[in-house]
Amino acid sequence: MNRTPPPPLLKPVIGLLTLAIFMIDAFTMLDIAIAVLYVVVVLASVHAWPRYLLRITALCVVLTVAAYLLSSWGDLADASAGRCLVSLSAIGITGYLAYAGHRANERLWQKEESLRESRLQLAHASRVTTLGELAASIAHEVNQPLAAISANGAAALRWLNRPQPELEEVRAAIGRVLSDTERASDVIKRIRALARKSDPQQQALDLNDIAKASAALVQRELAAHRVRLQLGLAPQLPQVEGDSVQLQQVVINLLMNGMQAMDAQGGGELGLRTFVQDGAVHLAVSDSGPGIAPEHSGKLFDAFFSTRADGMGMGLAICRSIVESHGGRIAAVPKEGRGACLQCSFPLHAAEAA
């Protein structure tokens, strides 16, 4: 539940309306319950001054009584007394109901914030667990540029130690060292982003970049599971709006799920592709495993449901939560031949859709 600030003109309008109601009620001889209009003031104050709702209700009551005394001084028992009581009753009942509704909304907002925080903590715990499973791939990803840095550094020293130093070769070797250093830094940044616990950062993203970064982190797991990954990334893919860390977590979870589905058969093929269809960007992960049993299709994304004996049953449930929080959908779609296909769809970024 999002809290939106009141329109900037709302508070001055409420003040002017309150003054107008009081002036008309106190200094005109209209035979109608003008003070009933304070109900509008009370209801509008729910958005303008929700913390002071009871005080504003009390102020409206005081103004109603004051106007009655000013307009009926000397004859307090005439028909205007009945109109005053009707107005006071309407103001009091409206104030009470508005205050009760505001408190209920506050409690609902607090519960939704607590639920949101719990989801973020669960997603973070899942990412940290996934990083543990990807330890071999992470070590390999970091080790490759470090090995290249070492080799290029040694080559630069050899070129310098020649009787006639080859400065151009040294310059080229140092350039390769800088390039590999940046590559190692990028790997570490991606790992730290997955491990960091922070609020989602919404921005325009290319799902192809997310897919490539996720595929790079699972290379060793692919080899360990004897799985061959085929990338089918659509060129010039429109951007989507989302959090890069959360979307990368979705892709890694889907890839890991596909690998584990093929464990019993000793490996297979895994497909990761992106495409545009029906005004949305789609990302699909397919495997060549045994597929999804009909009795499992309806609860595939339920929390704590797993077809593996040692599975926690949270990976796909977290994927669904993240995808839906990005305004998308995730589902198992029909696939030709053996295996299963899990597909996510995301709305286009606002700039792309315009």
C-alpha cells in the first residue's frame, strides 16, 4: 500500500471551506443545517491531516455550536436547535467512522510493510544460499581474470628484462592487465550485489544482460551437472523496469531448477532465451528432463513444495514473488518433446511502451 502525499491545494481549500461554512451558518438566516457540510471537512482531513482527525472533528463541533449561539442568541430553543443537533450528530459520527477507517488503514499498511520486509529477508536468504551452491563457479569466474593478470604481468616483465626492452609489448601487456582487472572487479561486484541486503532499486534493464550475467555465474554448475546451456537471446530487446539483483536471482533460480531436474538422467540440455510477444518481454528456461507431472502443475510455485527429497521448495515460490512484484507473470508453458519450460513475462519499460 503506497502512501501518496495530499494535493498541495487540499489544505488551503479545506481551510477556506471551513471558514465559509462557519460564516454562512453564523451570519445568515437560512433554514437549513449548513453545519452538516463540516462532514466534507472531516472527510477531506483524512488525506490532509490524518494524525489530527479527532482534533479537526472537535473543531468542527465547536464551530457548529458557536455559529448556533451567534445566530440564535436570545431564542435558543427554536427550530435551529434541532438543525444544530442534526449537524453535531453527523459531524460526530463521520469523525468517528473516518478515524476508525484511518486506523484500520494504518494497521493494514503496517502489516503490508512487515510482509514486504519478510519477503525481502527471505529473498536475501535465498540469494545467500544460492551463492553457497555457486561457490565453484564464483571461484572459477574470479580465477580466470586473476590468472590472465598473472600471465600478462609475467610477460611484461620478460619484455622489460630483454637487452633491448620492447616497450610497445610491455604497454600492450599492461593494457591487458588493466582489462582483466576490470573484468575481475565486475565479477566481484555482481557477487556482492547478490549477497547485499538492500531495498530493490527500480531502473531500466536489458534482460539479455541479466541472462548473460546469470549464465556466467553457473558455468561450473553446468559442468558439474553435465548440462549444456544454449542461449537464444533476441537482438535489440526492449528494456524492462526492475531491480537487476532480484531479476538475476530469478534467472539463476530457474537455471538451477532446470539442472537439478535433469540430475536423475545424468545431464542434458538447458535453454535460456528471450523474446518479445504480445507487448511484453519474455524470458524462458527450458530443460530436457522428465517434465512436470500433471498432479504437480497446479502447485509448482507454491511455497515449500518440492519434487526433490532434499528440496526446500522456496526457489520457484521466490521467483513468482519477485516476478509478480515487477508486474509480470511466471508459469510453466507447453514444450515440444521431453522436459519442462518455465517462462516469465515482464511489461515494457515506460519509455519503450510510449
